[in-house]
Amino acid sequence: MNTFGKRFRFTTFGESHGKALGVVVDGVPACIKIDENFIQKEMDKRRPGKSKYETSRKESDKVEILSGVFDGFTTGTSIGMVIFNENQKSKDYSNVKDLFRPGHADFTYFQKYGIRDYRGGGRSSARETSARVAAGAIAKLLLKELNIEVKSGICEIAGIQADIQDFEYSKTSSIYALDSNKENKQKEAIQTAINSHDSVGGVVLIKALNVPAGLGEPMYHKLDGQIASAMMGLNAVKAVEIGDGIQASRSKGSINNDQITSKGFETNHSGGILGGISNGDDIVVKVYFKPTPSIFCEQKTVDINNNDKTYLLKGRHDPCVAIRGSIVCESLLALILADMLLLNMNSKIDYLKNMYSL
Amino acid sequence: MNTFGKRFRFTTFGESHGKALGVVVDGVPACIKIDENFIQKEMDKRRPGKSKYETSRKESDKVEILSGVFDGFTTGTSIGMVIFNENQKSKDYSNVKDLFRPGHADFTYFQKYGIRDYRGGGRSSARETSARVAAGAIAKLLLKELNIEVKSGICEIAGIQADIQDFEYSKTSSIYALDSNKENKQKEAIQTAINSHDSVGGVVLIKALNVPAGLGEPMYHKLDGQIASAMMGLNAVKAVEIGDGIQASRSKGSINNDQITSKGFETNHSGGILGGISNGDDIVVKVYFKPTPSIFCEQKTVDINNNDKTYLLKGRHDPCVAIRGSIVCESLLALILADMLLLNMNSKIDYLKNMYSL
Amino acid sequence: MNTFGKRFRFTTFGESHGKALGVVVDGVPACIKIDENFIQKEMDKRRPGKSKYETSRKESDKVEILSGVFDGFTTGTSIGMVIFNENQKSKDYSNVKDLFRPGHADFTYFQKYGIRDYRGGGRSSARETSARVAAGAIAKLLLKELNIEVKSGICEIAGIQADIQDFEYSKTSSIYALDSNKENKQKEAIQTAINSHDSVGGVVLIKALNVPAGLGEPMYHKLDGQIASAMMGLNAVKAVEIGDGIQASRSKGSINNDQITSKGFETNHSGGILGGISNGDDIVVKVYFKPTPSIFCEQKTVDINNNDKTYLLKGRHDPCVAIRGSIVCESLLALILADMLLLNMNSKIDYLKNMYSL
Amino acid sequence: MNTFGKRFRFTTFGESHGKALGVVVDGVPACIKIDENFIQKEMDKRRPGKSKYETSRKESDKVEILSGVFDGFTTGTSIGMVIFNENQKSKDYSNVKDLFRPGHADFTYFQKYGIRDYRGGGRSSARETSARVAAGAIAKLLLKELNIEVKSGICEIAGIQADIQDFEYSKTSSIYALDSNKENKQKEAIQTAINSHDSVGGVVLIKALNVPAGLGEPMYHKLDGQIASAMMGLNAVKAVEIGDGIQASRSKGSINNDQITSKGFETNHSGGILGGISNGDDIVVKVYFKPTPSIFCEQKTVDINNNDKTYLLKGRHDPCVAIRGSIVCESLLALILADMLLLNMNSKIDYLKNMYSL
């Protein structure tokens, strides 16, 4: 089940240490201008090895478009993109071949399939998300035609929370921090984890601006449901929140209801979504990442024959996956909005009649 | 998009004050014994009007099976079920006809469709979830054949948290409280809200026991992704958490990783899911409900012509939707597990060969 | 898998001799005027027992709309419709309980599911198609908004072919004959079959007029592919042809290519579809029905324990299923066109920009 | 909509003269042995330029597997495959840039998308089918594990029909002729067409042997419905027939019904499918191809501004697309059977219980 979306869809393939990763983006309307530089810049945001807070694996993550674009525009046909792995052969995996790394998907993939590509997690590696960013870049080019913007940043690392949300600052921060006042503390927490061969969790904030009201398909393809599905399905994510989410569950109706006025909603506790449909306000999502399971301390595990073992990981890993994860979250929200925009075109018969000028 | 699931699917229809609600359950394997009493008992758990902590709307929520069951067993064909509304005509809706209730889906449905059944929220009413419970009962009968159990209860109301999780006690509590020591405080909080014409939020805990390892379809139909989608898509839900979720984002890898031993996982921070696939441990989900948007205080709103208005709701409403919502959450998890079990049959070629004894 | 379509979808349930048949139509745009009389008239065309050339089973096939329509218009929510069976208990089935009727689906349903509702074929009965006609009527109301018309008639019975295609005449004929000159011969062939306890096959012609160019979604949801899928999936259908189809395979490119001029195509060998996409010309489809497998001669069969048996059918059956099948074919084409129209709204980015007036 | 199938799915991308064609095969069970030589041999059967009865375009059609296979076995993850185009830049397309070739999809793609890759038909070229053959080879490796075999051959060219069906002979024939006695006449018909700058149509016969009873998912994913959809969706196909199909429509029930005995069906008029489900007999399908629309005679057409033009094609084209099309038909049937086998695993609860040994 490597496909996501109903109309604007993408299907990914590829393993961490295989030949290549790739994605087929399907359902893209024709005549969207494709800026390959923009796509590559999106890739670069997620690309590993940009700072000491990221894995030191080096990959240029160069995307090649194989189809679906002609003379610089989409043609309505499926867009195949491939990212060849460059740095995949550097390691001997004989020591992890028969072991399951705690906190990783090794155990469950083996239980399910009876076979797995154990090199760097194979298919279950977060490296797969590079394909989502490539697809997300196409989605963003669609959103751009409608002036919709999606932004993300780090609002919490190791429990250290941002007080302000400065998305402009975030772009310049090596940890995509939203709050410059908290950035150093957040970095220190990461460094402390690195020093103790450990890892930390974090929280990503995503916002979408200028989203028209009406997006989301009740009952089982709602905007919030799809956001939750996409984000929770992302490696290391264990909770998803829309708007005030958790705090709302401790609030009262009289406080939590966003009052409606002729100038718009007075507050945005709802995170821009009511009944699973966008209300025209900003979409606000928080995504909670667990600490990277890859740590360099000795851990208990079993081998494929269920013998007790101890395990000491070597290699290169992100000490806090939320950081590079933020770009993926942003891409996923773009992909969902693109899908919802296309689906929403079918909501009223008048849209169809207008299309044929009836 | 009124269909949920890939193999074990259900499609619902019906409005709060229409003629009937209904559901078609499709993809149910043949030869499952159908106990109609069990289905009705499931309905009764969600049925309104059982205590003063629920809406006083009276509905018997009697389910009628129209197809798909023969001589007491499923036949592999689609199961149509219908619940006729009995108490739908009791009210004059002229005062809400042109107004959007704050915190409700009225505004967004109108933006999307340009028309809506304004009687009791129409399609966006939580009354639709009765159809999910009917479908969920079929799913539970499938799970029963494999000894899988799904349980739910209230772990928090108005910020008052349960310290213990007693699912047996929960069954006897009129608010499905998991912690008998906190139940009275939770009830008081609800009563206080009722007295002040207000409402409160709450949190539901759901557990699934005896779930085999291997359920979940990477990358985009993962077990946690589907749970998040289903729960977030439920009325009033604004956050979903798997296992330690939010707390995990503030933890370290060395603490959060569940160590693996030959006797199983030492801890269950992961909530039974790794890489989107069940690991054989209990599935643990928390669902955060906002306070019921239906409150009896004066609120600001606009009419369909965007004129500012004030609005004072009359009628019957749950002061805390999490309570009856817990049964729906439980049903949704059962439905997802049934779907995932069927999907997982395709994971290895050996299962297919065994089926044909090759 | 009781759902058909991608955007304009329908899901059916119900057995020949169960309580009811039903359909949920999903993805219908809001604000389409629903004329319940029209829907019932469509049902009446397919309703059994109207002439001696049809089964004598009496059913009023009264459709009840349970949801999705408010104040006479669609609301964008799922439309549930139910048709209660009235004449389902008239027979003792003990003699067919353990036998498989030759040419029917009895054998294959039993092989697949290990259980079946043997009363009148259960789910595999053509009675299920009444639900398709109900759904098709909704589709036709959508098509009407765009002035698209779908017509059908009988072009061949027992090898007796129509030379002219008079769809107006067809409406008045009790066998929906397209050619009044051939009608009597066709009727005689049916009567001869009835007299000899036998049945005959037939061919249905369907045309759609005023279909805009551009409908159909390459590569795997093409207009012709979907038509073929729907028609072939219909009871008793064993071949489907678009345009000149079979004859085209014996022709030459220089003859078969429809020359293009500024006034349109010079010929319509293609049946209005090129590359799986409508070209603006009439859609032309032929559907080949085998003779009704229900015949009143002694036949060889086995019972569920694979013992050889002879079998002599009793009951009421259509001597030529193509006749009433024509209405179902027409409905299916309407359903496909509605789906394709909605899908095609996503083909160009300009349609989306226009919708938001950008 | 570039994805086909429900469980065993494939998604294709690529244009005739773009960088590459590709396919992602998803839903493949783990632990199937992958023989890359076998895959390449399948490709070679469809590869152009093998005889004078085919286009002279030279492509090695070398498939590269990018993911999903590890140590020679499938891992349950998506299998990405790519075929780089080698011979795509040999031509100047300025003369066809603004013209629509009669009988081709040029006109309809332009109507739908407003833009198209006009080089060799772009996405609408039959070159896309090479990706289907690659996917089909994976399906065949699955079928092999169950001893199911799929075969194809040419049973008619230019109206010259095969009297015998010798699939072994077919493999050795440069036009995949089933009847060695008719082969020369069929070749002559092709040569005559070539000489007169014309083309001819043809008919492909496909058979699947050793298919278990029970495959096919009523009501809307039936085995025959899916076959019809796949075949009709193939370039140049205008009719599809199961078993006796067209002839059955002119027959009587007493003749057409396949009598059932304890040793199996006495005849196979049904082509192995009853009620959309396989009955254990051979699956028999006929696919009718129109003559190649690419002919070298002057034709009438219009340009994109609807000006009348004449058009004289140059280039390399198959004089009879049915020949190489036969391999694609065979691949499609393999893909459908693989999908249906996986789907059928969910038909009875006992299969699930057996899997968990309950």
C-alpha cells in the first residue's frame, strides 16, 4: 500500500541502501509550470548532512524527472521521479543481519514478511521520505497557483517549547527552530543527547495559509482525518494534534468554540477545521516525534531465532528526527491540500456547469 | 467519501433527522456466525438517553439487517443494515435554518455544498456514528473468531485524569469511567458544566488485546495511520496518540525504546505499533475530544448572508461527547483490525500456497 | 467489492429473496434537483412482469430515498435508497438447496464462499440490478444538467438483427426493439423458446449523445475500459464492443480511421472513443447477452457433495435477459459518464483557478 | 489514473519518447523468487523490431529493478522497475506538433489536457505497454508458485481465422500464429497492407490454465469485468469476449449452458467464468484489435486551431498491432489473476483462522 491520496496521488518505492528511491505522482492537472530548481531546493531542505544536528550520511538527493513534464509544464500524465542512492554501500551489515534494533520496524517487518532488507532499515528507513518531499514539491507548485502557502518549524525539542512562532526565522535555523530565544537551549539538549550516545524527541508545527473554506470530504476522507493519517504514518510520529487539540479536551465549550463574526472567526482553537472541512482560517497541525530509536548505547534485543542478545549500534543517525521530519510534514500537508482541492471541485453541480459554460 | 477501509469496508448514509441511518459492510468473509443480539447490545452502549450525562433524545437505535446474512451466517456478500430514526420530527428548526452554530460543521458544510440539512446538524451530526457501531459489531464478531478483544473507557474528563485503567469497572459506569476513584469528580465536572449551560472535553483510552504481530500495510495504510485517520475523523476529536505519544516526544531514546527479550517487549511505550505494524503487544490509543460545541449560552455567529447575529441554542445535547464517543472509538478500532487482518493475509506467498495446499 | 466508480460511486446490497435491495450513491455533487417520479419511472422500465416476454414475478420496485436529499435537492452527502422485496416468499427452495443450476453462479459462489443464499440465486440474481437502475437515475439527473442523453434498445435477438436504430420506437416496444420491421420476428423467436422451455440470447445497443470530448482517465480508468468492466460484469453478458469493434478487427486502417475535419469526424467507427477518451462524437456500445441460463428442460448437474444429479427447474424467468438488461446497460453508461465528468474536472489547472476566480 | 488492480497493483509512468518508462508493482507477497532472466525474456517477446511484421524501431527494452527485491526474493515492498528509452531522439516532430493523427489519441488528449507530448504519441503510445509486461512478469512468477499458466496467440488477422489453437506453435511464429496452416495467409495479408501503406486488424486469444475455482469479486470487481476493463483499455482494442461470447448471444440456453458432472463441466461455452467467478475450467478470452491507425496514406485532419489539413505520416509502425499486443494481453491476464488470488484469500473466515492455526 505504497500509494497515498485519492486524486492527487503518489506512489513511492525504494530502500535506504537499494539502488534508488522513486515516486510516481499521479492525478496532477495539466498545464502547471514545473520549476525543477524549486523541486531540488525542497529536496535540499530534507537532505542529510547539513549540520552536526543531522546524520552525517552524505547524499546529494538529486531528483530526476522521467516523465509527465513536457516543455516545462505538466501534461496530466503520471510524473515519475527517481533519486539514485549514492552513499549506500559503505557498510558491513553482517552484525545487524539477524538482529532487531529496539524501537525500529525491524521486528515487525520480519514478523510480517519473513524477509527484510536489513541494510539501514531497508524500506522502513526514513530515507523513503525523500520521495515524499519530491512529490510534495509538485503539490506546492499546484498550491502556488492558488496562492496557498504551507510552512513548518520546530516548536519543541526535548520538552523545550517555543514561545513564539517565527517561520521566517525557522528557515535560517539549522534546527528549523521557530523561536530564536529557545534555539540554543534546544540545540544544547540535542548536543547533550549526542554526547551521551542518546537521542531526543521533538514536536513540529505546520501551518497552511490562505486555504479556501470547503476542503475535506466527509465522512471518511476528512481534511483532519487525512492529515492525521499522513502524519501518524510518518516514521517516529506517535501523536497528531489539530489546533488546540489536547488543550481543547481540558477546556469548556464556551471557551473553545470559535465565535463567528462577519469579519471571520474570532479565535482559531479549531485549527481551521470544522467537521473535517476547512473553514478558511489557517490550518494548524502539531506532530509529535519520538526520540530517534537509533542510539549508541547497549540495548537488549533478540535475533531472528528469538535468542536473547545485546546490541550496540554503529553508524550515522539523526539525534532528533523531528528536525528533518518537519520538511516531510510540510510536504505531506501540501500533498493533502492538493488532493482536497481537486476533490472539492466535485462538491457542487454549478462548478461542473460553469466548466461547460451552461 | 462515505466509505472506510480497504478490504473490510463500510459505507454509511443518513442524517440526524432524516428517515434513517444505514451502513453497508462489504468485504466480510463468509461463514462468520452473526449474533443479532450482540449487535443490538453494541448499539445500546452508544444509544442516547441512558443517563443524565447524555442527551435526552430518545432513540431505540434498533438495527435491521437487510442482506448479507443467511441462516445466521455471513455469506461473503454486502451486509446492509438500517436504523430508522424515531425521534426526528420533534422540533422546529426555523431559528437555526440560516445560522451557523459556533464550533459545529454548519459553516463549513454550507461553504462546501451551498446547501445543508440544518436539522440537528444533518449529516454532520454524531448520530451518524450509530452506523459505525453497527458495522463495528460485525467487525467484533470477526475478531472474536481470532480471540482478539477491543476495550475502551474514559481516562480523562475536564482535565481530571484516571490513575488506573479498569476496563471491567468502566462497563458498569454511566460515564464509562476507567477509574472508580475519579469517577465522582469527573461526574461533578460534567454536572457543573450542565448547570452553567456549558460543556466539557474528555479523553478516551482504547486498547486491543491479543492482536497478532504483523498487522498494518506500509507505507500509506499503516496501522497507526489508519487509527489516526479514523479517530481524528470522528466528531469533536482534535488529537490522537499512540502509546506514550506526547510524552515520548519529551523522552530520550534510551528510555523510550522498548527493549526486546525472548519473552517479549519489556515495556510498551510504542503502544504496540512499530513502523506502522503491530508488534504483538497491546494496541494503546488515546483520543482527545473537544467540549461539545452545543452549549446553551449566547454566542456570536453570522447568518448565511454573513450578517452578524447572536445565537442561543435550545434542544438536547451531550454535555461531554467523549462518553458515548468511547464506544465509537472502540468500534472503529475493531473495524480497522478486521481490515488489517484481511490485508495481512496477502503478506507472504506461503499463506497463498498453504490455502491451496501446495 | 460491491462499489463501482471513483467519484460518482455506488454501493449495492441485497439478495433476490432477502428483505430488501439497496444502494448508496456517494460523491453526488450538491444542488442537483431530484425528481422522485423520474427515478420511479426508470425503475418501472426494468420492473419485471410487464409483458409475456418477461418473468412473471410481480414486484412494484418502489424506491424509497432514505438520505442525501433535502428540500428536493442533493446535499452532497451519500444517498441511501432501498427497495423492499414484496414477492420473495412464494416458493419452496428445498429442491435446489443443494444443487447447482447449470449456467448460473450457484457453483462458483459455493466454491468461493462455502455458503450461499440459494433462494432465486441470492446475491447473484439479476434482481440486484434494480439497485443499479436506481443509482443510474441519479446519474441521469446529473447528466440532464449538461444535456447529455443516454439511450438503449435491442438490436438483436436470437441472431435476428435490427437494420435500423429507432430509439423512439424502442421506448414503445415491449421488447425494446430498435427496428419495428424486425420486432415481430424477434418476438416469435422468444415465443418459440418459451414454448420449447428454452431461452434465447440477444444484443443491446447503447448510445450516449452530446458527450463532451475529454472524458476518460488514462491509463487504467479509461472510458472504454470502464464501460467494458461495467457491462461485462452484468449478469449474462459475455462480450462488449465499442463502435465497430469486431468488424474493425477485420478492416484496414485506411477505412477504419475516422477522418477529422473542421466540422467534426467524418465517420464514427471508433464509437466516440479514442485512446480511452471521448472525442465528442456519440458513444456507441454493444453488449452481448447469453441466453438466460434458467430453462425448463432437464439438465445435468451435481449436488454440493459432487454427486451427479439431473435437474428440472421450476419458477418464473425471463426467456431473454437482454430485454430488461438494456435498461441496466443504459443506467450503467449514465453512471460511468457522471463519474467521468467529475473526474475530468481535475484535468487542467485552469479549471481549478477559474473555480476560485484566479 | 495510472494504477491498476486492488491488491496486486501496478502503476506506470513514461512516454514514448521521454527519458524512460517505468512501473511500480505494489502488493506483491514476500518471498517469491525473482528470476530476472525470466522478466527480460518476457520483455523480449514484446520488444519491437524482431521481424518485418513489426515496427523497425530498435529498443533493447532492458528492465532494471530498483527496489523491492532482496537476495533474489520479493520483500513485500513496492517493486520499482525502469526501462530507459534508447531510440527516442531520432526524429523531427515539427510536422506533427500541431496536427492530430486520425484514429489516434492525439485529438482527445489535447481536448482533455490542453497540452501533450506529441513525440510518437507521448503517453498514449503503445510503448507504455512495455511497463505492463514487466509488471506481468512479476505476476507470472506468482502464478508459477501455484502452477497457473497463461498463454496467448493470434487467432485472426485481417479476417483470416485460425482453425486450430496450437499455443506451442505460436511461440515459434514471428506473428504468434496459433494455426500454422493459416499463418502464411495471415502474413500475406499483413504484407499486402504494408505494400499499400495500410494496416490490418486482428484478434488475440488468451487462455489461462489450472485456475482454481472461486476467483473474482462480485459485484463490481468480477473476474470477467476486470478482464474486460484491462483488455478494452489497451491501445487499439475495441471488443472483448469471454468464452463463446458473441456466438452465445445467438444461441439457446439448452445449448449454451455448460452441463455439470462429477467429473467437471461437459463444455466450456462460459470461458471458465460464471457470475464473474472462475469455475475451475480454462479461462478463455478473445481480444479484438482495430487496424493500426498509423498508416502511410494521405489523410484528412485538423490542426490545433481546427484548420482543415491533410496529413501524410512518416516513421516506423507496426502494420498489425495485435501481434505484439498478444503478449500484453497475456501479461494483463496474469496481473488480474494474481490480484484475484490475493483478494480471494479473504473470502472465508476459515482461511484466516487457518493462517493463525485457530
